[in-house]
Amino acid sequence: MSLTRDKLNFRYLFKDIVRGFSTVEFEEKELYIKHLSALDQVDLEEREEQFFTKAEKRGLPTEEETVARLKEEGMWTAQDQTKLKEQELYIESLENTRKQLYLKHEIEDNVKQTSEAKAEVVKLHIVKDDLIGQTCEKYARTRVSDHYILESFYNDIELKQPTYLEEGIDDLGQSELIGVIRCYNNKILNFTEVNIQSVILQDFYSPYFPFCDNVMNFFNQPLFDLSVNQVKLIVFTRMFKNIFESYPKMPEAIKKDAEKIIDYVNSQDKAKAVVENLDKDGASTVMGATKEDYEYLGYKQNPSGRSLSDMLKEKGGRMDMKDLMETMT
């Protein structure tokens, strides 16, 4: 089982990303797991097609055929499929709505609703997958996954001595196969996009930001020789570098949470027009905004409670930029 974020050592993840492999202990031996590359992904797709064709020739049904049969038997009805689709569309609408929000408490409510809706979709998919059983698609995915996992293991740190040869993979015992897959997942499932982003947001990583615009500065290798994790490290570093430069007022409390940073950026973009017109026509507040919402936007409410129109009168009808900034920061 992969570790939860609060138990991860992001320095270790960083080291493995840079090296392009991870070290594991399996059956009292030290082995090395090569990280997936872009070219590896192409190979996997080709193999999956081969396994699919093999399963089809053996008479396994496709997923489409199985769903049609379940519908005829009333085990997975059109209503069930509609419910699943509606829930997926609901999640999509929540995520689109979140991009339009700029008040902190509304964003947090949306995140909670989205999480609950996703949990419901997972439950529905589990029910559907259990009913579908074995299909050409599922067989192909499983076989290509097993083959790739086994071929990722090496006996040497230079990744030149494969632990499992391709011609012997099909003869591997079920017990050993399960053990190898478990060993692989315990390590590799930690390299999610969220965790790679979290590596970039750690204090120890900040000195690398100035060098992210040139791939060779990072890995001294051509782009297509890099692992997928290495490419993501570069892409996300550039993304967060740009964000931090563009949003200097970002609250310190969210600077190590990638999802909250993205929500903050979206909120700032949407709030810009609102804030610029905050006191237009005598208005001095944003409807529904709390003190925490204002702080999230990088502004403080006027402590006197007076609108800008009132303050303008006090200034004789004229206010300079300094006066305006003092009311907003």
C-alpha cells in the first residue's frame, strides 16, 4: 500500500525521481525499479492491443457485449448507467463551478461536495465492475500491467540486468507474481501528480526553481530520454514558479498544498473584477464574504466600515493611489 501524504518523505521521492528508479527489498535482495518513460507508455499500448486480440480469439466477451447482456438480464439497467453518468456529470459541473468561485468558504464547500460525489462514483463503478467480470479489455489491462511491472525490475543500479526475462514471465508462480506486484505498488504508487507537486513545494526544493526553464539544467538528457516523473517535475516546477511570481500576496498557509494553490489562482482571476469595483457606487463589501475570505483575496476590509465614496468626500473629492492602497491592504 502506498503511503499517505503525511507519512511520505518528499526528499526520498525527489531522489528517486532524479535518478529515474527506486530501490526496494524483495525476498532479501536489493532490486531496482525503473520508472516509466514516454516510450514505455507507447510499448504498453501496443502490447495491450495484442493481449486484447488474443483474448478475443479465445472467446472472451468485450465490455460492450457484457454490458448489453447485463442490461437484458436486468442486472445493470439503463437506469443504473444513467445514475452513474449523472453522477459523473455532477462532478464535472462542480469542478467547473469551482473555477468560477473566489470566496474561500465557497471553494472549501465545493471541494467537500466534489469529494463526496467522487466517492459515490467509485462505489457505482465497483458494483458495475463486479457484475461485468472478465472481459477482453480487463484481461488485456491486467496482462500488460503484469508484464510491465516484472520487466521494470533490475538486479543492478545501472538497470542493465533484468530480474525477470520476458520468456519466463508466463511461467512465474502466482504467489511470486502477487509478491512482486505488491512490492512494485508499495513504491511506485507514491509517484502521483499530487505528490510530485508536493515535492516541488517543499522548502528544500526552492533553490532549483531558477533552473527549470532548461531541461538540460535538470537532467543533462534529451527530453524523450526522461522518465514520465522527470518530465512532470520540470513541467510542475515551471508552473509553480510562474504562479509564485504572479501572485506575491498568496497566503503562506496554502503554499505547500498544490490543490489549494490552483484554487487560489482561479479565485484571484475571478475576483479581480470584483475587487476592482469593490467600492463602486458606494459599495464597500462583497456579498457573503467573511473576514477570512477577504484575507484569502489579499485584502482587508476597511476597519472603519466606511465606503470609498464616504472617504472620497473627506478627501475633498480626490484620492491618490497611496490613499486607495491603504484602504485595500
